[in-house]
Amino acid sequence: MKTIPMLSAVAAAVALLSAPARAQTAPATPTVAAVANPAASNLPAPLIEAVRQAITQNPEVQARWHAFTAADAHKDVAAAGWRPTVDLELGWGRQHRVPTPGAPEQRFNRSAATLTLNQVLFDGFFTPSEVKRLGYAKLTRYYELLEAAESVALEAMRAWIDVERYSALVKEATANYVEHKLTAQQIEERAKAGVSRRVDMDQALGRLALAESNLLTEQSNLHDVSARYQRIVGVKPPAMLPPLRAGLQLASLPGSVAEVMREGLPASPTINAAYENVRAQRQEIESRKAGYWPRVDFRIRQTWGNDIDGLNGRTRDLTAEVVLNYNLYRGGADQAR
């Protein structure tokens, strides 16, 4: 799989957040099918869209996504070491040859074109080690992308739930305020008519003031969570939020802490990212050992020349060879690595 669309991370994050904990397993390869769960269907469609929008617009998720695509490209760069290289060299200049003493000097123009094909036969296992290392690095970036997507999805769901909860509290506080206001008006009319006592009216007005204070508090809380929702999702929350279904709740929980650790750790993107990063670092050590090995190349070179090395006229030279290059001393660079 060359690339993974960003919506894959969105779907995975939503599925993981809505699925039962016992159903979560860490994928061996980065595929959406490994983390998708039918429990996501219990989520309201507007909530899924809000989570998707929050993830796709989040700067950290976008940075992780570009880091993942860059890691994929780096792996392709390393895999190019298995393929041949073709180089074309063109040259033109003035050559001055000083032969043996007593012979006249030679000055002439020269031109040459060289086409070289080079195929690496052995590079000290550098290329396969680098391909493996960058493959592990790609998985590291993938799990980091999932980690960021899940974190943003969780924050978006929290913001949704808070807006829904405080909207309900504002409705309750509004109804309570209206009820106390009607009661206060009735008691005030009765007090003016001499039916009720003044103390009853004062008590009703005090309760009305408390109801109004509670309403203002809940409206302030709703304003705060709505602002947080807009900051996370990027848009204002809808006027009416559909309630979450009971299916969103965890179907069951592990019976012990050991079982929680056994099932939770393999499903954690953070743990998986750290594990793949360790594998990448170990493979980098293997890559650096290539400096102790010789390098073997198969090379074919075709040269077309004119007045080359004192030979008048056009020349054509074809060379096929196997070249071994073994570094004997590099100033201690291999040991320092």
C-alpha cells in the first residue's frame, strides 16, 4: 500500500473511540480494516462528520500526515539502490600534452561523450537494511498519525458531549426560571390583593433571583463549551445536537488490571510507534555496518571521442567490467558511527 488517505485515520479514530475495549487489537500492517468496528454505526452522523472535520483541519494531524507521506517517499528513495543508474557525460576542451624530452609539444581540441550504466551487485547489505529501517520509520509515522487523530477525535467528542449536556442544562434552567417567574408574579398579585403575606413574596423573589443566576451560569458554561467546540471542529455547534445512543457505551470491561494491560497495550498507537521506532534504530545500526564490507558494481561504459589522448579522428570505446571497491581506512568514521 503506497499511501493511506487521511480519512483512513479519521475512520480508524472514530471506530476505536466507539468500539468496545475488548475488540481493539493492534494491526500488524497499517490498514483501516484492522481497526474499523461496526460500533461506529451507533454514532450520530453529525458527530461522525464533526470528528472527521476536526481531524482533517487539525494542524498537528496534518503535520503527522505529511511526515507519514515523507517517510513513504524516503523508503522509495532507499529502494532505488536496487535499481541500475544511467549517467551521460559530455565534455569538450583543449588538451596540452608534453611528451618525452626532445619531442614537440602537442596541443589539440578534444571532445567526448560517455554513457555509463552501473548496477550495484553488493553494497554490504546497506540497501536492504535501509529499506527495512525506513519501513519501520514509516510505520512509526503511521502510528503517530493515528495517535494524533485519536486524540483530536476524543477532544471533538468531548466537546460535542459538553455542548449537548450544557444545552440540556440551559433548557432545564430556563424552564426553572420561567416557573419561578410565574410563581413570583402570582404571589405578587396575591400580596397586592392582601391574600398573601409580604414575606411570601420576598421569598418568591429570592428564589426567582437564584433561578436567574443559575440560568446565567449555565448559559455562560454553554458559551464556553461552544467556543471550545468551534476551536476544535472549526465551526459553530448545531442548534440541535442529536443525543448519543446507548450503544456508544462499552459493552464490557476486562476483569483485571493485567487483562487491561494485555489487551490495551498492543492496541495503543503510542506503544506501537515506540516499538517501531526501536526497530528502526536497530536496523540503522545494521545499515552502518555496510562500511566494513566491500562494494561490488557491474558497469558498462560506452565512450564516443574525437581527438582523445592524441589520437586523431573519432574513436569509440566500449567497456564492461565488474568493479570491487574496498575501503581500507576512512579516518575512523565507521567506528565513530
